[in-house]
Amino acid sequence: MVGAGAGTPGAESSAAEAQAAALAAAAAATFPVTLSVHVVEARDLPVMDMVSALADAYVEVKFGEASQKTPTTKNTLNPVWRSKFQLALPKVHLLQDHPLELRVWDKDVFSANDVIGSVHLDMSALLTPSPNPRLSEWFPIYDTLRGLRGELRAKIVAVTNMEKAEKTSSSVQFFACSLPRNAEQVELIGLVEELLVKEDPESHWSDPFRKSRNSNDARQFLLCSHAGRLRRQIGRKVKEKGGNAVLGYRQHLDLEGDYIVARGCGTAARIHHKDSNKAAVLAPSTRGRSAKDIPLLTIVKFLPGTIVHHGGLVAARLVKLSSKEKFTKTRDKWWEEAREEIRKNAAALCCTHVVGYYESVTFSEEEDVCIVSAVGTAVVMGDSAPAHSSRCGFCHVPYPHDSTPSVPLPSPPQVQPAAAAQQVQGVDAAQQQVDPPQVGVTHQCALCLVRQVPDVILSTTEPPSEVPVVGCGQFMEVRVCRTKQKSDGESAALQVSSMLPFLEYELNKQVVSKLKILGMNAVLGLHTDVTCGNTMLTGIASGTAVFLAPLSPPLVMSIMVTPTLDDTRQSSDALRMDTLRKKIEDTSKLNVERFKSMAADAVAAQASNGNKPPLSPEPHRRRAQEKHKRDKRQEKAKRPSDGPTSSSSPESPQPSATRPSPSLSPLSLLPHVVEIDDERDEDLLAVLLNSFPPDEGIRMCTTDALPGGLIGSRCGAVRQLVTLVRRVHWKEKAMRQPNQSFHQLVNSILTSLFFEIRMFAPCCLCRVRTALQLVGNDIQMTLTGMCVSENDQPGSWTPPVTITPMSYIPCKVVSRYLGFINVHLIRESTDELHDIGPFMHKFFHELLAVVRANVSARGGNALLNYSFDVCSVSHEGDQAYCLFSVSGDAALCE
């Protein structure tokens, strides 16, 4: 790259402007990109000279190997430079690989110059297809040891040769959202991913003593350049496939020992932007002709009718040793194994696509063990034409069937790759002449009375808008914890491998049991996370439980305790468990009866006029409670007089309660029995009944909007971004009942969160994401969400840049997307700290200030699809170190 021109200090003159314009024109004719940097002024700088209580500041402009400096402005905390620089770049991709660094210095005469802080700017923002791409804003000056230290005003403009830029990956747009609102037609291509491995600057310092600022700056600069290089390589793959955009893009940074692993994946697509008021059309990718060609799509939201049939949740988890293999090819091989297993599972369900796909990895540094996870939802996709839109098609099983109910099998059959490839030959899965896989109980659809639907639906996608939802959705989260012995290397990997299947089984069992208690039959927006530590293996699954009208009502939950366990328990424990068992069964029965009544009203209304009725859960809840109390009084009155053989005893249900429905199989008449045969089952049962949030004025959901709730995409008011990072100590005595102790620990953290947002009630905490990390004997919990109020309060303050994990802002429309934003910041303490909480709180607000400045510099007022990652947090002795990452879509909402 070439540095064309130098700074022009003082007041701007016409001669200087003419010279700069001439240099830019000459450079544009020779080079594809010319970068113009205008350093204007700074304000609120810290005091650097203790004698004068002022500073002698200048700015160093660095981009790659080129470096320029402004003149020094002496004795002021608000210096003005108005210096311009021209940088001619020989290649377009340099804007993607290198961030622009504006470093502010304090000039000293008799000693080395002191660093005040720096500003790192992502130059790929200047490659967006806008008429006049530029960055102009007051940018926070940030130092990794001191935090925010004033603001710097700068303007950056790029003159790009568009003919040359269109031929490179710089023309590919990245979106964290699933479907841009200004797109007229979206053609999905398939998964694109990339993985880069670099040595961590923290691991190879040659100095005998670590210099904190130099180490942090080197690491932070590597993270910024690493993220840009990752997007450039993914964009190259998209270009080769004929696409121009990446949807549902997610980027992660993993610190594995002496290496930094950057991962990115998304859905390659070709977008045609709207030129009129036509409705958007979503065209799915070509169906694979074999199991290995099944497309994996990271998007979670679809247009009505795009998903024809729902197959089921598919997942793959691998346990790997990370100490012996440190190369990119090895990491790629791990992910290919996981993706291949996902595709085989989807082919076994006769599905053509996997949607809502995401990848995650947990790393135990002390044991050198990695758990690689890949999760998605297998579906059959069509196009979004109105002819294919059906109110119940999403719930239908994707394999052929007859009108008779199927019988359950213990587990799905193991499908070989050849058999799986034969099941998807580019035709509709519903028309294939193959034997249907027996994956569980199916029932007749309650709406169309023709096709079959599963007993329960688990999906990682957003709720389909065309499927009627009965009542209101409810947040559901289950947690499972298993203790393990301390080990390392291969012994640790073998131990985790043997425990992982049982953890997955218990996690799925808890999800289904929780659904039965709530009286619902589907979980949408499901997200699972498995974490490995020195002494624990934990799993957490969070989603939004709903009652879908096409599905049958759930079975009433019944708990059976084996006699051997009854003999070993003490009388106090037995009494407590009997009370809990009765409470769970009564709650399940109450909720099932309530939703049965509501579902019957929904089906009757649809049969009469074909429209979705406005359902409210309150009348049915009161009706179910009255019926439940009446049944209990009758049962209590008859129990003393009737013997065990009486027809009215509890063992002999009433004929009205067992009358079969035409849409249910005979197996639906039996209760959902959960057998408790050891102390571990009892420990898992004890945490089923607790639910959050406890306050009726606060609701939660993992989706963009609460299904069936009052808060939709066009109403409500954004109140507060919620980001919680909390670390608590895990006590050794908690190992006796790990699930109950783990559950109480997490619930105590959530209780403190609800106390903070109680002032916004009635409200809903939307797009909730929960993640856990095990660090030694500490549990670190991260939770993000958006508090949305049902009614806008007049006079409430609205920030200039709204940050939200949702894909929209209520009562506003996205007029333009301004590019993908990814910010990485490091903060290290210099003073003694006894509590890391206030330190992280202050650092997080500094991070949001940097993010808001980056969004505003692009001309936006919102960051949508906000994602927050805690890459590293350490608190050793009195010193603290944090590495946070924030990403999302910069947008202009009106």
C-alpha cells in the first residue's frame, strides 16, 4: 500500500483541498481503493502532565504498514488538528483484512511518549453498496488498562473502483438476520463456513516480563484483523457459489491454549432487493440427491409455506482431544464429522433440509478436552408460494403413512449412509415409496384430519406464522448436571464420552416431562448447550413452550416410584417426595385440561369459519381449576365408602374421561408415566416444578415475539437491553444433590435479574439466550435478552442507538441495512479488585459505547440481532481480565 499525501495542519484552505482532491483522483485511476482519513479534533482527554494539568496530544494514523502523524497540539485537553491523509491501496481486500487504527499520544520532551488510547475501525463498512460510503462520528478513545479516555472526531471516506470491487468477495453482504426486510426474492444456496487458527500473542512474548498494554493491544488487533479475514474468505466461497449475501451469520472466537480459533458460518444466498411493493419470495436451495448433499441452513425464520413438513430435532456431539492437534485441517475435519452425522439423521427422517442450524464448542483447558456440538431441525422445504401455504403442514410428519395410528418403538432405527441416500432422491419426501421410520407416537392432525402429526415437536426455528397457536407461549428451561472425576488427557476424554449420551438422554427427558407439566406440546426456538468442567458436565436447554392446534393434547403426567427406592428412603424424604409427586401430577392435570378446552374451541371455530379465533387462556384456566377442584372433592368423598374394587375408585377412571377422540390413538388414553428408581431420578424430579419468571407481570421467550402474546412485531415498546454475566462459586457439598444445587444456584441469579426489571412490568423478556461456562470450581452464567413493554410510556428516554437481540424494533421498519458489526475489546485491571462484578459492569458499558459509535458512524440508529460472547474472564488474586465480543446488524429504522 502507498501513503499518498501527508497531514495538512491548521485551518483548511482551498489549496489544500484542491491538492487532496487531485491526489485522490490520481490514486483512484491507478489503485482500486483510495482511503481518505480526516482527523478533526478530540475532546475530554485525560490529564497527562501533572504540572500543567493538560496534555500535548497528537494522533498516529496506521493502516497496515502505512503510518502518518498529525502535528502536536500543546497544552489543551480539547485539541483541534483538522489533518487529512490519503492512503492508496493496491487491493480491495486490504480493507477487509486490516482495521484502521487511530492512536492518540501525549508527547513528552524528556521521556518516552505516553499512550492515551486508540480507536480501531472496521474498514469493510466502506464497501457497502451505498451512494456515499463513509464513517463520521465522535469515536470513544479506548485504552485496555484505563478504559474510555475521551473522544476523537474523525471522517473516513473510501473512493472505490466498483468494477474491480464487484469481482471480489468485498461485494458480499453479511447479515445476522434470517431474512432482510428489504429483500424481494431470496434464493438459498447452502452452508458456508470457514475456520482460522492463529497463535495467541499472549503465548509468545520474548520480554522477561509481560507488558500488559502491549500484550493486550497486540491481541485485540489480531482479533479485529482475524474477524475481517474470516469474512473475506467466506465471501470468496459465496462468490464461487453464485451468491451475493450471507444470512444468519454467526462468528465465534475460541481461546484454546496457545491458539486463537476463529469460526464463522452462515447461509449463502442470492438476494434481489425490492424495487416495488411486491411480496417477498423465499426460494429454498436445491434438494440433495444423497444424504451428504442435504443443505444445512443457519436461518431460523421463514415465510409462510416455506417449511412443508417438520421432521424433528437432529444433533451431533463429538469429544476430541485438543492438546495434540492444533491445525486448521484437523479442526475442519471435526466439524465435517459433526455435519455428516447431522445430514445422516435428517435423511433418516426423510427430510430434505436442516434449518435453524448452529454450532458450538466447549473447551476444558485443564483437561485438554473439546466437545464439538452441531444442532438443527430436519424439515421438508418447498417454496413460499401461497398454494403451498397450509395452517397445519408444518406439523405433519414428512414420511408416508396410512390413517391408522402407528405404534411407538424404543428408538429410531440406525440408517446406513446408502439407505439414507436412497431415501432422498430429489423428490418430495411425502411421495417416496419407502418404509416410514418408526420414531414415536403419531396422531391424526386435529385440523385437517388427514395427515399424521407427532406427539411432541422440538424445533430450533421461530414459530411459523401460519400455524395456529392456542393460548400464550411460556419460557421453559431445563438443566442437567452430572459429577465427574478430575482427570486429563485421554482418560478425561473417555470419561466425558461415556457420560455424554446419558446427559443428552436426561436433558431430552426433562424437556418432554416439562412439556407434560405445562400442558403444551411443542418447544420452539430451542437452544441447547453442553459444558465440560473439571468436576462437572452440565447441559442446559431453553426454549419457548407452546400449544400448537394441529397436535394432540399432551398426556397427563404420572410418577411411579419403584418399591426398592421406597424401602431405602427415610420417612421424611418419602413424605416430601410424595408431596412433590402429587403436586406435579395435579399441575399437569390442571394444565392439560385447560389446553384441551382451548384446543377444542379452536378446532370448532376453524371448522365453522376457517379463521383463527382470538384465544385467551384466562377463561379456560378458571374453568379447568373449577373442574379440578370439583373432581378432587368427589374423589375425597367417595374414597372412604368405596372399596378397592369399586368402579368409582381412582384406579378405575370415569367413562367420560376415557372416551376416545377420533383424532387420538389408543396410546393417548394412557398417562405419561415417569419411573423413579434411584436417587438420581429423584434429584432430577425435584427440579421439574420450579418455573421462571415467578412474577406474573414478567414473561420470557427465546423467540423474537411471545407466541400468542400481546407483544408482536408491530406493537410494544423497547424498554431495556438485558445482559447478565455472573460468576458464583460451586461448593463441594453441592455434589450430593447436583441437580437441585445447580438449579437453585441458577435460579438465584435469575431472581436478581427479575428484581432489576420489575419496574417495566407488564413486559416480556424476548430473545433470551443462556450460556454456561465452568471455570475451575466456579460457574459463569451469561444471559441476554430484550425487555419489551406492552405499552409505551410517554416521556421515556430512548437511546440514540438501540441495541436489541431481536430482528426488528417494535413500531418501526428497517429502511436500510448498513453492514455487519463485530467489536472485540479487552480490559485489564490495574488496581486491586476484591469483586469482579463492578469491574465487568463498567467494562460492558464501555463496550456498548464503542458499539453505538460504530453504528452511528455508518448512519444507523439500531443494532439488530445483537449477540454477546464472553470469550475470557479471569480473576486471580486481586487482578481481573476480560475479553468480550459483540456482533449484529447495523441498520437504519424509521
